[in-house]
Amino acid sequence: MSNVNPAKYGKKKPVSSYSKGSFKTNNPFQKGSQTEKTGRRVLSLSQLLGRIRKQRQQKVEQQKRQRPIQPIIPPKSLIIILKEKPEKAIYNRRIIDYKHCGLLQRYIGLGGKILPRRQTRLTAKQQRYIAKTIKSARIMGLLPFVSKEKSFFR
């Protein structure tokens, strides 16, 4: 059996070359090695995953730089700014009086209720003062408590 050729039975000698103190093998799956025919680099699985993660991070960073963060629901402040507001008439305390029924009538609804601030477009201070004068005019009998009749102010 000593005359038996190892190549005959399927055993292959490892292909390696030893030159100048370095050990090289022709394993195409070694990290960063290149195949002889195509010239492509063969990477390990961890290297491939690392590159994919890096590319994804770069894409995310580019998207962050390209567009600013926008809220899904626009804030109310923008809606209020974009709406056109009618000009407010400047009211003086001297003009607002319990005897001035024509002016107070504008701030009373159909059911006789005092209109809210968002409808009257008054400041909080002016709204409080108008509410106070309407109540005093009602007590004195100048304005109705329940409903506003068309013939009342003629």
C-alpha cells in the first residue's frame, strides 16, 4: 500500500504557497479576498451585513437633511395666522353704555343669549364689560331677557 497514489483515491493536497514569512491560501471565501477570474471581492456575511447597515444609515441621514420635520396635524396657530380676520372696530368704554340699546343688540343672539367672544370678535375685557352692561340694561327693562323681537327696537 505504500505505492498508492493519494490523488487516485480523491484525496487532494492543500494548495498553499509560502513566501517571505506569510501563509496564503487560495480560499475564495477568505475575508476580502479576490477571485482570479472575475476580480470581484468575496465578503463574509458579517461584512455584507455591516455594509447594508451603513447604507441604510446613510439613506436615513440624507432623508433627514432633505426635508424638515412637519407635523401630521397642522398647529392651530398656523390656521389662525393664515385666516383673514375682519378689522375690529375700536370700542371705547364711553360708547358702551346700558342706554345705547342699538349697540348692545348686536351682541345678543336670537334666543336672547349673549353671544360668545369668538363670534363677537371682542377682547376679553370688552366682552366682560358688554356682558355687564347687557345684564344691567335687562334689569332696567331696556333689553328683553328671553327673545329679541323685530318690532322692539323700531
